[in-house]
Amino acid sequence: MAKVIMTADDSASVRQMVSFTLKQNGYDVVEAVDGKDALTKLGSQKVDMLITDLNMPNLDGIGLIKGVRAGSLNKFIPIIMLTTESQDSRKAEGKSAGATGWIVKPFKPEQLIAVVKKVLG
Amino acid sequence: MMEQAIATYREEATELLAELETSLLELEENPQDDDLINRVFRAMHTIKGSGAMFGFDDIARFTHEVETVFDQVRNGKLFVTRPLLDLTLQARDQISTMLQASAGGPPADETKGQQIIAGLQALLPQSAAPVVKETKLAEQPAAQGEVCQRTFRIRFKPAPDIMLGGTNPLNLLNELRSLGQCEIVTHLDAIPPIRELVPEQCHFYWDIIITTPHGMDALKDVFIFVEDDCDLKIDLINDTAAITAEGDANYKNLGEILVERGDLSPVEMQKILSMQKRFGELLVEQGILPQSKVEAALLEQQQVRQARQEKTVQETALSIRVPAERLDYLVNLVGELVTVQAHLTQTADEKNDGDIIAIAEEVERLISELRDTTLTMRMLPIGSTFSKFKRLVRDLSTELGKEIDLETAGAETELDKTVIEKLNDPLVHLIRNSIDHGIEMPEVRRAAGKAPKGIIHLGAVHSGDSVLVTIRDNGAGLNKEAIRAKAVERGLITAGAELSDKEIYNLIFAPGFSTAKAVTSVSGRGVGMDVVKKAIEALRGSIDINSTPGTGSVITLKIPLTLAIIETLLVRIDDNFFVLPLAMVEECIELTRADVEAAHGRNLAHVRGTLIPYVSLREQFGITGAQPDIEQVVIAGVNGSRIGFVVDDVVGEHQTVIKSLGKLYRDVQGISGATILGDGTVALILDPHLLVRDVERSELQQFG
């Protein structure tokens, strides 16, 4: 069965690109428009992985990661955060909140897939 | 797809710019409002981040500067002032112009942009000017030159709560395995007693010795996400590039390795050394180190020594090119030699002379070694054929408007040169079939909830004295009803015939069978799978098909490693000798007159409660002469069922050098070649597949 990956991002274009790339490589995708939306959906749906932006309205990426790790259903899933090069401190913050890894924006579809394969095994 | 995302980005950016303007104007009235500052920052962040993703590099670069300033504001290091807001609003307009320029509008004024940036940078406190650090995932550095293998020692000790961060340490070990030859030792000594054990924690740690063409950076990249959550030590312990030609194949002693790793102190090493026993055993015995640590160090020693040895060998004699026909000639000679050796052994046995028997045995041993060596010389990796198919898949799928990827595995699997050549056409046919009939059109796939891109997987793997080649697609699978209907229409089966799934699938190998509704340029001209099956059987291989509706089909070809010499079972009928490929033979049983009478004229034998149909080779080949009271049945696996072949006597196993029969006999059914026995007698090589088919056909004509 195809693995399910959630992409949480307030930018529709990034969501679209992530989602398309993942689907093309045989993954199923669930989209969330911000941290709050993502956390609500993750409360009831089991996914295999989460790819989240850090800067989002309502609930940001750090809050989302903490929320997922504190929950039960998706507690152990790999979480990849999308960061920009200016956010080294945010990266550390994300790691300590429980993120598994990160991808630096901008990234190419192949880079995304390489990271997904790396953490999903 | 990209165009669509770019269009989405333009819309999104336009909306964000509008929002930015409003926020900035509001900020003028409430300069302390953190919420507003955050909103401004986020808007610019998204414009920048997504812009870079979709090729708007100029916008990304420009916005980055503005964003840097607002990052300072957000962190309370800079206050919202009138000049700042003015510059930011100008910057907003600049971004807007740049966005329009990319959509065909007038180009943006670059000098103006630079002025805005200079103005913004002037507002920054000096020390806060950011240092942009590149932390992208490093591309793997290409291996330097040709074979430059390095050996690394890695100790990977993850923090106990590593799994809470979503990392599965096993994935990391698997990733290392994919980089090179890997020896992994797991240490269990950090695992707490079961009462204190928290199941969510990881207490394993590993010593890994890896020999790889990749550099240190590639190895570090494996652990890039966990750097801070583990004790990681990577040391270069051997670099074959640095070894001189006379290369010392020895490596450090176990004690030295352990001392270097910090697992053992030099004093302890000396103490143990003075005891003059096996060092590793003593360490364990004395309880200084657990067995696993010693093993890990021993593995390192082994692997480095091996790598150095290989390097030396490579440098002295890389390879020699030999014309193929010279090899063929050599194989022929070895074949003759095997025949002569059989003769020698037989004669020695007859003379019953101990000295000659001893010599014969010696010769037999040497010749079997010579045979094996010669045959492996003709082995080639199957990968060369695989790479040709990439092109085939690419071209054909485009022609048909389908999206298909070809994945290959086991390209390094070795097969006899001739076998590989003869395998090419059947594989082309099977792959064409998968492309044409297997994988659906992208829209059909999408409608079925599958990825629009289909995958054809081509794999090869050793299995005993054969190689299994599999062609797997994730297409529609075989349509059982269509095959059945077609088979009835062609008169291959009766309408009421009860067939298992496997039997139905096997119908597609019947001559003249094709279920394609329309004849395409790719396949479906009726010369189909039967040709493939014949070609595979000519290689003394077999073909097996499996399919799940909706998820795809798998075709497995079982191909013998070589064509020149095979292991066979020698049997006798009257004074004629035959051989059967030993790989197909499952067992031998006796058949008495009473058994035959009890079966009332049907050719069925009772074997441990099951009925096995048999073919009487005596009848089949019209051999006259006295039939013995007790005959032998050789039971062979043919097309997945067990079929018996009745002979007078089973002589024993035989090394068979295959000789072809020549053009005159090419239409003979059921015989695939001949061989010469030790005493010069000719034995015919039986082809159980064809024999069974022949019998089936005559039965059909008789009763069908």
C-alpha cells in the first residue's frame, strides 16, 4: 500500500509542488494549509510522514511538531521541516521540538524525494 | 506541471503583496504590534521561499534582503521607524514590478532595487549583518578517478530517545550498506535490565566497517539529520589510493585497533600480550571487553586486509581480452576432456586396478575444477542487456503516450555469454508486452487511484544452478475472463473446462494466442508468448507467470547458468541410453506389472496417495524388445506439475557435455541434443517439456 505523507504549508504553490512530486513517486498525499489544520487532521488520521513549513499562520511549524510528538497516533513518524538558509536557529529549534530532518528551500523535486526515501527507509 | 505551479505562485505572490501593503500601513499606526510584524515577515518569507523554488531567483534574492531586516525587527533588535516603512513599501513595489516583469511586463529598474537594499542595510546595526551559511544537503562528491576504495571505521551510538525524533536507526544502517561493502556489529551491552527498559528508547549501538568509493562527506551525509542526537565517530582507516604498488596486505593487530579506538588502554594490551594466548579470546575470557567489541575489531582487520589484497591483485593483473571464439574452443576441449575422463573412470573400474583407479580419481577432480573455471570465464554480467531496455522502454512508452519507468536490479548477476545473447529477444518481447498490455494509459491509472507513471521492474538473481529473471509491472494484470474467452474461441480449451488461475495464465503461451483488441505497432500480431516460451525452453529454462488484477503481473524466467555442460540423470531403455536434466528430476520410483494392471490402462502411478500421470518412453519412441517386470519411473517437475517418465533402468548421475544434433534432426520432438558416454555410446538428451507437449497433443487428437 502506498505510504501517506502530509504536506503542511500555507503557500499553495509549494503545497502543489510537494504534493505533485510525491504523487508522481507513488506516495499518497494529505494537504494541510497551516499548523492548526495539520494538527487537527493528524489527530484522527494515521500518516507515514509529515513535511511541514516552519512559518505558518495560526500554528507555526515548531508548534505543529511539538503537537504531533505529544500526541499518540502519529507520535513516531518522521517529520521533515522546510527551512531557508537564514534560519539556522529555527532549525535547531525544530530539531529540539522533535523534527527528524530538514530540507533547505529552494529545493528540487529530486532532493525532496531523496530526503523522503532517506527517512522513510 | 511546473507552469501550473508558477501560475499559482504568481497569484499567491500578488495576494501576499497586497497583504504586505495593508500590514505595513497598519504597522505605521501600531509600530509595536508583534502580530503585524510577524505577518509582514511571513509574507516576505513565503514570497522568497516559494519564489526560489519556481525559478524567481531575482525576487528571492531581493526579498531576502528585506526579510533579513524584518527578522531583526521581529527579534526586537530593530524598531519600526518611518524610514524603515518607507523603504519596505518601496521594496514591496519593486517586488511587484519584478513579478510583472516575469509575466511579460516592463523590466524592473535594477539600480532602484540596489538603492532600496543599500538603504535597508544602512538601517541595520553593524554587527547584525547576517552571514549567509550554505547548509544545503551536499551533493555526493564523485569518486576520484577509477577504483579508489577507502575503508572507514564508524561508531554510531544514537541518543536513547532518537526514535522520538522520528528517526529509525536501521534506515541509516541500510543507507550505509548501499554505499559500499559493510560489516556491522551490534553492541548490546548498553541495554538496561528489562525492568528499567523503556520500549520507546534505543540502547543499541553499532560499529561499522565500510569499504566504499565515496568520501568521508558522503558518509557524514548519511547521519546529517542525527549529528546532534548521537555519538558519531568516523575515521578513515585505509585508503587504497595511498598504498604503494608492493602494497602491504597486512593491517594492524587487533590490540592496536582496540587501543586506537579507545576501547582498550596500552597497559591492558601489554598485560594481555604477555600471556601469549589468542588475544581476542583472552579479552573476552578476562571480561575486559564484550565479544561484540572484539568481533568488530576483527572485522575491521579482515576487511582492510582484504581491500589491500584486492588492490594488489588489481594492480598486478587487471584483465586480459581474449577473443570469444578462443574461449568457445576451450570450452569444447574441456567438454571432450570430460568425456574422455568418463571413459577413463569406467575403464579403471572395469580393470579393478587400484593404481589406475587412484589416477582416474585424481584426473576427475582436476577436470571438474578445470570445467568450473572454464565455464566461469564465459560468464558475463546480465547488466549489459538491461541497459539496452532502458531505451526501449523510453521510446515505446512515448510512442504509446504512456508514462513508464524501468527499474533494474541484479545487473551484476552473471550468466553464460551465449545464454545472455539468446535471452535478449524473449526479454524484448516480454517487456514490449508489459508496456503495451500491462501498463495502462496515465488517465486510466489515475482513475484507478494509481500513480500515473507505471513501473516495469527487471531483475536477475542467482538461485542454485539457475538464474531467475523477473519482469514485473504494476499495470492492470492479466484479464482471466478475456484469456479464457479467447482460448475457447481458438479451440484451445472447451467452454466448460475447469482451470486454475495458473492454467488460465499459461494459456497465453499457446501458439497464435493474443488478446490485444487492436493490433498495435508494438505487439499483438499473434506471434506472441509461444515464441518466447519456445526460446526459453530452448535454453532449457522455464517460464512462470503470476498476476493480480489491478496491481500487475510478474513473469519469472528460470534460466540455467550455462549451456555447455549440465548435470543429468542417465537412464536406459533396452540398449538405448537417454539423459534427463537433473534439475528437473524430483524422485524415482518403481513400477511393477501389478501396478500397471491396477491402473486399468490409464497411465497413472500412485505415489504416496497422489496420482501422477506418466509417459512410457518405450511406447513413445517405439522401442521393441523385452520389457522388464519392474520398470522405473523418473518423476520430473514440468510446467509446475509432476510427470513421470517410464524407463527400464536408472543408471545414475552423469556429467553431460551437450552436442547439438545437427540440421537433419532439427524437427525431432522431445530430444534437445546428444552426448557421448564414457564408453563412446551416444545418449540422447530428453526435453521433458516437449515430450509432455507432444503426448498432450496426440491425446487431444485421439480423444479430444
